[in-house]
Amino acid sequence: MEFEMIAKTFQGLEEVLAKELTDLGANNIQIGRRMVSFTGDKEMLYRANFQLRTAIRILKPIKHFRATSADEVYDAIKAIDWTEYLDNDTTFAVDSVVFSNEFRHSKFVAYKVKDAIVDQFREKTGNRPNIRINNPDLQLHIHVAEYDCTLSLDSSGESLHRRGYRQESVEAPLNEVLAAGIIMLTGWNGECDLIDPMCGSGTIAIEAALIARGIAPGVYRKEYAFEKWPDFDQELFDKIYEDDSKEHPFEHHIYGYDINRNAVAIATTNVKAAGLSKEVSIQQQDFANFTQPQEKSVIITNPPYGERISAPDLLGLYKMIGERLKHQFVDNEAWVLSYREECFDQIGLKPSLRTPLFNGSLECELRKYQIFSGKFNEMRADGGDIKTAKERRMMADHKRFKQHREFKDKLEENPKERMRKPRKDDWGEDRRDFKKGKGDRRDFKKDGGKSFDRGGKKPFDRNKGGNKKFGKRYFDNDED
């Protein structure tokens, strides 16, 4: 039986996510703002959580309703037969995203949902289920857009960007979902070498390796919220978990460089934890010393913006990036994600494509640079062009960023992050999605530094004996 689902994502990645869902076989796909709705069965719900690279979480709506007051929210929630979803021994939690003039406080809406559920059980049984903020048995999500309300079951639990391979991170690491989305926007799929000359904790390199190998991002996860649901089908999920039919060899290589020794150590640890040391090499190197690669390559990188992290000479850094690309990356293409217009200006190269993306609250751009030898005017005079017809259409379709932002006047003032203005149709992140912290580090601390212990289950074999898949294929070759 098919039912409605909602996949949340970053603004700018909606079309990438929709294509992923199409490839996965989802039906009735509709793109919204920071979300894509679709329909499918239980297997599709499991696969969406396990295989989608650009989804933050997967919601299963159970009720749509209109409410003009808190009492109407309470009544609508209380009308649901909650015995279908939980009992007095079940813990639950409620998260909320609210864009409404009537409901100005998202926590208040969450409290009304909680009260309605608890009161129903008290009236029927004389007892009540308990609230548990961390790792509840049932996670609920309510989205309010003015008077339109959607109550959903959260099938993911912890945000899907927490893949499970990150043991340590540098300051302000790139989100895994955003990194995967950037790579997919470039169109790179493992057909040549990939280089990240400012790799930080190695997120782009690792996500690229997973894409190049066709490895599902969910292989490292300890658990999903749907595994606690009463109708969880263990056999079905085991079948999905063990399916490696999409995996394939990677004939090229991925290189990550960073000037910071600590970042190199962290990235190396994360690559090894992901079991991808054959595909990814991490080395300490200043981008200023970058030289022309011998093989056809693509650069995908996320330099400092001057917001959460910076550099002693930010404009000088971007000028150096442009110089290296111009003289040491000829006949290749580079993709740079950044935030400040004047930083892009310092690169000194004309982009063939500019794609708006949000990195958290920051309105960024992913720019493509097609590197050619000689001067631009001479190249054009010879009949060359840096843009394809497709790229021209895409540039025309992209909404231009606001022109009144005066970056140059504020560069040295360390301005506060410019927050996006939420719209009522925005399915923004839950506040728990991107809390400050060191990635997935806490998952490994529990087990004394050992990787990927799924509670009482054997690592990765899901009780099917002998680590026949992941334990052997991804980790044996990465031992010291």
C-alpha cells in the first residue's frame, strides 16, 4: 500500500533530491521549498532513508488539518487514535517547524501536540506514555504554515547527514548532505580524479568516494527511527541493507589536501573509518603549492568564507585560488562553494555556471570554472566558449541573489550571519538537525573508539552472520 512521504533537504538541492527519488522508483514526486514530497510503500520508506544522499530526514504524514487556534491544534491531534502508534510504555517526542502569525512559538505548538496525546491515554487507561527528548521510541514532527498543519511520523530519527563515519571534525565542517549535493550538482560520477585542495575533515572526499563506488550512505548508520515502529519489517530491511547490486569499482582516485596538520589527521581518520583508504588519499599541502595534475581531474572545494571560519588574508586567499586554477589546472574544471561576492571577484575567472545554495543560514553560490589556456578574449575569438547551451539555460533559470548586499563594506567587521527570511511554505530543518558538535564522534565514544557497533547487533551483518559484507569488504584493507 502506498502512502505519502516528505524528504527534507537544503534549499538549492530540491531538484537533485527529486532526481534521486525518481531513480529510486518513487511516485507522485513534487518539489517544494526545502522538501520533496512523494509516495511509495514501506520498502520505499526504508530505501529513502538508507540510500538518499541529499535527504536530511524522511517524514511520513499521518494527518493534514487547518487550525486557527491552539485549541484547534489540540482537538485535531486528540482525534487521532494514538493506540495505533504507541502505548503507555512507549516514549515519544515532538518537534515543530512553525511559520505562522497565529502560532508565534514553535515549542508551544509542540506542547499542545504532546498534551493532546497524553490526555487521550490518561482518559482511556488512567496512565500515560512518557516524553523522552533523546532517542525516543516515536518521534513526531508538526509543520505549521499559517493555518495549514501537517503532523508526521519521523522515520529517520537522527538527521541523515550524520552518516556514522565521522569520528572527528574541524571547526565548521561541511554538512555531509550538502557535500553530496554539491558533488551531484557538478555531474561528477567517478569518471576522473577528484581533488579537494582545502579538504578540512574530508567530507567532500568521502562523499565523493561513496558516490564513485555506488555505496549507499546508510551503511554506517547505527539505527533509524522506523526500526522502533510496531510494524517494522526486519526481513525487508535486511534485504535492503544487504543489497550491493548498485556498487561498482572506481577506476580513478580522490585526493584531499589541507595546509593544517590537524585537519589532515582528522580527515585521514575519517577516511579510514569509512573504509575508503584505497579510494581517497589525504596529504598536507598548501594550495599555493598546487601543481598541474597528470591525469584529467575536477576540483570541488569549500574555502573559508570569513564567517564561521576565516583566514589571515581572506581576499589574498581567493586571489591565490584563482592564480593556481589559471596556471596549474588548465583544461580541467573547478567548482567553488563560497559566500562573499568580493571573494569570488578575487578569483579573477569568469564562471560558466552559478548555482545558489544555502549552507545553513548563509546564501552561498556554487560556481563552476572551466579552465583554459591563454586569454579569454583570444579563446572567444577562436570560437571557444566556457558555457554550454545547457549551462546558459540553467543560468537563465537561476534566481539571482539580492543585489543590495554590500559585502565589501563589511568584510573586516566580522558581520553576523545574514539569516534567510522564512516563508510559510518552508520545510526548514528541525532545531535538532544541525546542533554544534563534532559530527558523529559521540557514536564512537560509546564503544571505546571502535567503529560501527549497532547495539546488540553484529556490525553491519544485521544478525546474518560473519560480517560477510561490510566487515570484510570495507574494513579489512584499512587495518594498520
